[in-house]
Amino acid sequence: MGTELPSNSTPKRRTARLGIAVIACGLTTAIAMPLHQVLDLANIVMLFLLTVFLVAVFLGRGPALLASFLAVALFDFFFVPPQLSFDVADAQYLVTFGVMLAVGLATAHLTSRIAEQAEQARAAERETRQLYEAAREMAGAHTLDQVTSAVCTCLDGLGMGGHLLVSGGTGLLAEQPGGPHRLGEMERSFAESAFERNEIIEAYDLARVGLATDYFPLRAPSSIQGVLAITSSTIYTEAIRERRQAIEALASLAALALERLSFAEAAKRGELVIAEERLRTSVLSSLSHDLRTPLTTLVGLADSLALQRHKLPAELAEMANVIRIQAEAMHRLLSDLLDMARLQGTDTALRREWQPFEEVVGSSLRLVESAWPGRQVTVDLGKDLPLVFFDAVLVERVICNLLENAFKYSPAGARIDLTARHDGEQLHVTVCNEGGKFPNDRLSAMFDLFVRGNEESSVPGVGLGLAICKAIVVAHGGSIRAENTPSGACVRFALPSGPPPAIEEETP
């Protein structure tokens, strides 16, 4: 770079500069010839040294060195006696030639070096200005297209082209428009390798066919945002090497801008979640007030009519009973929907306490016995079950839902088993029934909202029972699954137990 022949100069340009140096020395000789009778030889030497200096400033070191040797030869041939000959009459002129050549070479070297440093400073200033403009544009960028435009503009100012490939969050790289060409399969493979390895990859052989040669990972503080693929405007790869620091700085700026955009997008999603939660709360409040209260009144009136059915005609008594049954079903459905909405919220609060699991099983059995009279449940809770840290009301809801589900989908008199075991880390609970089974192709979907084993079943329900069970178990940090057995179906869930708190002994 500088005044010396740049790395990307062609042989024709080098030859042209050497020719200009020869012409400059020739012109100096032509100018000095008429002045030979007026000027001393020392002054003529100064004219040739001035020529070497100017050649070094404008043409670089190589032409300046040629001018130094040529100036000594021309001075000897045309001005030193005997003229028009390289013979020297006085040996002192040899010292003059040596000093002239040394001064010329030193002048050429120092001048060209200063010129190179000045050019390097100008090039660094241009690179700094390009990076500053890119940083300013990317700092105010609100979209990926704006970041891509800033990167391409900066690379164009550096005399190169490039491709910005952005991570899609799954490790895949999506190419952004703006590059000199669409990346081929080979180039994408290099880019993906640089992304996965988090290393700069250089493939200078690709420059001969006009492909991207350098691949810089976009390293942000938290993650790798993508890859910057560089294509030089010429086949000479030294241009990329000379500007490596600038390209790495540009890659860092792009990585920070992309990370800022991802954070902004995450913040927007967070705001949406907050808005959704507020809407959820508002809807729940409205449902609780506007629907639950009228339904409760309707259930109460239906119960009053049922108590007075002996005073009503048979047809009206039957209608009152149907109203009571349907009102109770709607009330349970609304309660299930509200409970499910609360359990799916981000602020679900569990009232956990260390308590025996046997008590929850007992209360659950009493509840289902009143709703399903005549159905028997075989209970096997194992021996020495420890205290478990859970919300008793919610876990009771899980057991009741599982037992009611087993009652619904098994024939009358079928065996229903409830077992519990402890393995040291978790409490494993199983509810099994004879007869009814889950569809084998829908076992994992049975705990989704509004999913039923048989969509055309005459058994009442909307598919919320198992979904509520899953939400409660997951909120406790446990797991739940459904499976079929040779004789029926089972639902198994596990709750973390952990070490119970130490009980302080009372001092007498």
C-alpha cells in the first residue's frame, strides 16, 4: 500500500511507473544540459536528487530506487569529464557517485516510507470513518434489513463485498439479501462450519472462481448471531488480510446489533405475555362474576324445585330434575374452565404443606363415593409412606378426576385400583380400571385440552379432567402419563417428595 506498488496492482501499472521514473530522469538531464556552463556539478547533483525525491513521493520505492541508479549513470555520462563516456578522469568523482547514490537511495527509502505511513494513516482514517458510519447506522437500526444495509455499505467502502447470514435460533443460517451473489452450496458449508466451530475460516482458493473466501462468526456476548462471508472485489486475497482488523470490528458491530434486535424482540414478546395475562385475569374475573353467580342461583332454584317435586305434577317434576342436573353440569364445567385457566397462568400459587398422602386419598374417596354410590375402589398405599410436600386441595382434585374418569369409562362392577409407592425420591400414584381403554394412537394427547378418548362417546364430558390433572401435577414439578393394560387402562403420576423437615423434640 502507500506509494509503493500496492499488492493488487497489475504488471502493466508497475511497468508504467518504472517508465515514468526513467522519463523523469531523462527530463532532468535535458533541463540540466543547457545549464551545464552556468551551474556547478554540485548543483546538478542536487537537481538529480530532487528528481529522486519526487519520484519517491509520487511513484513509490521501486521507481525511486531505479531513479537513483539512473541519476548516477546519467550524471556520469553527460556531466562528468570526459563527457559522453562512463570513464572518470578524476578518481574523486567516484566518491561523488557513491555519496550521490547513497543519498538517493536513502532519500528514496525514507520518502517512500513516509509516504507509505501517510497512506496507511489515510487508509486507517477511511476504515475508521466507514466503521463509525456503520456503527451509527446499526445503533439506530430497528430491523434486520437496516443492519444488512449498513454492513454492505461499509464493506463496499472497504472495497469488498459480503454476505450476512443470521442464525434462526435453531442453528440454521438464513442469508440476507445484499451480497454480490447468492451463496452456493460450498460457500454455505463453509459458513455453517464457521458458525458451529466459532472460528474464522479462510478459503483463499475460492477467490479464483469469484466465491467468498473468508467467514467471520458474529460473536455477541451471549451467543453467536451468524456469519459474515467476505468476497474481495479482486482475486488478490491480500486485500482482505490487510483489512482483517476492520472486518473483525465490523463483524463485532453486526453481532451486537443483531443481539440487540433479538433482545428487543424478546422484550416485545414479554410485553405480549403480560398483556395476555392481564386479559386472562380480566376474562376470569368477568366469568366468575357474570356466569358463576347466575349459575349458582340456577342450581339453587333447581334444588328447591326438586325438593318440592312431590307437590308438582309428574311431568313438571321430571323437568325440574333435568334442569337441576344440567345446571350442576354447567356449574362443574365452568369451574373446570376457570381452574384450568388459573393453572395455566404464570402466577399460579400452590399452598404446599408437608402432610400424609393417606389423608388426601381418604378425603378423595369420600367425595367420589357421594357422586358415584355403589362403586368400589381397591386401595393399596404401601407401607410407611413419608410426608409429601404438596397442595392437598389440588392433589385431591387430581385423584378425584382420575377416579371419576375410571368410573365413567368402565362398566359397572369393574375393578378400580388405586396404588401408591415411594422410591426414595418420588411418590408414584396409579389409578387403573378394567374394561375401558385409551386409544393407542392418542395416549400422549389424552392430557391436552378438550381431547377425549372417544369423540363420539355418550359419556358426558368435554375433555378437561385429564388436562387439569396434568396442569396440577406439572405445577408440583411432577409427571403424568397414560397407558393401556391387557385388562384396561391406567394413569400414573409422580410427585417429588424430598426430605421432610426435621421435627424438634419437646424438652420436658
